[in-house]
Amino acid sequence: MVRQLELFSGIGGMRISLEMAGVKVSEVHAYDTSPVANKAYTGIFPGSKLHCINIENIEPTVLDGVADIWTM
């Protein structure tokens, strides 16, 4: 099981791709600024840690150690 950091998450395309490739995802931190995409993402993947913020405003230390794989 891997922990995923999904930047520019949209509706979760990279997460779906990982799962279709057989990668088991245990925890996801997803970041996107689109309220529409975020609503779709939470509908598809309830319980994910979704953050509605521009990644330019994230302190790098916040992302340290939260994931085994980063996707965008």
C-alpha cells in the first residue's frame, strides 16, 4: 500500500490510473483549486484528504513525508 500526494488532482485521474495498474493506495492528499473538480473528487473518493489551495501557497515542509508517491 502506498500513500499518494496528488497535485492538480482534478477529478482523480492519476489515482484512478494507479488503482487500474494494480497499485493499492492507502491514503491520499489531493490538492486542486477548482471547486467543481473538488466536488467531483470527493464524490468519487469519499474520505480523501482534499485541499482546495493553490500549490504555490503550500510550504514545502507540509509535504515532507506525507506520501510515498507524488503525482500530478
